[in-house]
Amino acid sequence: MKAARIILFAWAALLALLALTVAASFAPLGKALPFVSYGIAMAKTAIVAWIFMELRVREGLQRLALAAGFVWLAILFVLLFADNLTRGWLGR
């Protein structure tokens, strides 16, 4: 019964994050919208990985692989945002 409660909690959290995604898409956030959207997406990913991929009960190597994936994703996001923020500096 405890596993069902955990899955229902994860489902409710994912639905809440879905509602937050829809609400954020209509909110006048301006240039902050991508940051908010990516943050919500990362929270959804963490819930799916932790609950449904059962990383909460796995050993260290699998958790290390997940952490390395998140670090690589963070590096890609930093490069993406740096590219977007420096596009207009020539005034074109």
C-alpha cells in the first residue's frame, strides 16, 4: 500500500507541475519564461527519475550516472542561455 501512495503522490505532483506549466505559459514573464519553464521541466524529470525509474532504491553508480546527466544538462543550458543573451550585442 505504501508504493501506491508514493505513486499517487508522484502523479499528483506531476499534475500540479503540469498546471504550473500551463499557468506560466500564459503569465507575462517576459524573458524569464524560459528559465521558469526549464525549472519546471527539471522538477518533472527529477520526479520521474526518482519515483518511476526507482532511483531512490538504487545503489551509488546508477545515482552517479543520473547526477552526471544532470550536470551535463546544466552545462548545455548555460551554453544555451549564454548564446541567447549575447545574440544582440552587435546591434543587428
